[in-house]
Amino acid sequence: MEKEIKHSVVIKSNSLVSAIYKMPVNSSHLFNIMLRYIDANDVISDDGKLHTITASEFGKLLGIDDKHRYRDLKIATNFLLSATIKVSIDTFTYEKYSIFDTARYAVGEGYTSLAFSRNFLPFIQGLDGDYTRLELAQTLRFKKFASLRIYEKLMQYMQPDGTGWWHVDLTELKQLLSIDENHTYWDNNVFRARVYAPAIQEICDKLYWHIRTIPVRVGRTIFKFEITFRDLDPDGLLFKDSLSRGNKKTRLNNAHRAADARAKVSRLSHLKKIGVK
């Protein structure tokens, strides 16, 4: 397999961030993982190039056990091969694009390869200013598709100081998440309780963000969210600390065990000095 340059930051045009599509979260993660191979500043030149990922790497990135890594990679790949995005041109016009047009499976070799569709490349390559930068490591923490999509939109409005705001119509937000008008989740109360609130909670938990949502009403009906947010860990220090030492309870337990161990060593040393065996 040809060695390729991998980027820790993936870049999408704002049109892609605002596009409408729906896919399983693992397929969304695979999509972003494949974007690591794309240099967004290059001229459009990736036509037909296959980008490879091993089942082992896929599993490690997403925390999938060894037994199911290749199966889950294949499922995610199959979905992406048929996935399309819907991009609005104006109120009455939209276009649909296939994201990938080729997948190569190496039977028994534990990897797959994907090639981006030629017509899709302008959304990820040859970009000039109108794009959103995403930390790949952050995107891969989410377990919910809604969390990932809302996070991407918030990152579009992130300021250099780690703060931002997004005022969005509820209809637009539901459409962004591919929720149809005839779906149970279209109801505002159900949407807020079952989709929006869990997604916001996951973003705050996974990224150490503070997010405030103010519903805007006409009469008793909510028609808009005014969302403000702040990254409380812009340098990733809290996340690195949690990775290296676990959560607060784990760190306390580790500290107690370390203190007990030091006390035991000190006691044994003292006993040795006074001649007690």
C-alpha cells in the first residue's frame, strides 16, 4: 500500500458543513478519517485516487474491539459508497452529490480503500477561505450523529478566542439532521428532548464546552434557537489529562493507592532501621 500523508485537521467547505445528509455515526467518522488524506489548499487533483485504511487503525480510532473491526469497517464503507449529500442552490433548487464512487476491498488483508467522486472534490479541495477546520480527534469522540453535525456547524462560527454563536431556525436545524416532517422527531418537544439536548450534552461532555441555548418564541411556539458557546479547554489539556489519568474518580483512587503504597514503603523502611523484621 502506498504511504500517504495524514492530517490531524480536516477541512470542509461551508457548503458541505451546511449540506443535508444522514448516515450512521461510524460512516460519518470514516468519512472524516478519509479526509485526512486531502490537502484542502491544493488545486483539485485527487481524481480517482484510492485512500486506504486498515481495520486495525479504524478499530483503534473508534474504540472497536478486534473481533468486529473489519466487519464494522466494511459496513461503514458500504454505506459511504451509496451515500449522497444534498446541497441547496436556492429556495427551490438543490443538487445531490455522491461522496465516493469507488471502493476496493482486499479480501483477507484487513483493509479497504475509497476514492472520492470527481464532482464532490470542490467541497474538500481547492478551497479558498470559505471553509471550516475540524480537529479530527475531536470529531471521533462523538457517539451520536446529531452531536457530530451540530459540532461541525458550531465550529463554522468559532472565533479565535474559542467563543461563538449560531442563531438557527428549528426547521433548518431539523433539516440539517435529515429529520423529515412526518417523523416523530419533527415535533419540537420531542426533538429537543430526544435529539437536541442529548447532542448538546455529549458535545459539552466530550469537548469540555459550555453551550447555552435560548429558545426564541412566537406566541408559545419555538421557531428559533440562539446558541452561544465557549471552549473551556482550547489547548486540549483537560482531555489529555483525562486520557492519561482517567476521570476524576479514577484519579482520586489512583492517588489514594499511591499514597497507601508510599506509606507502606515508609513503614517498612522505618521498621528496618529499628531492627524489626
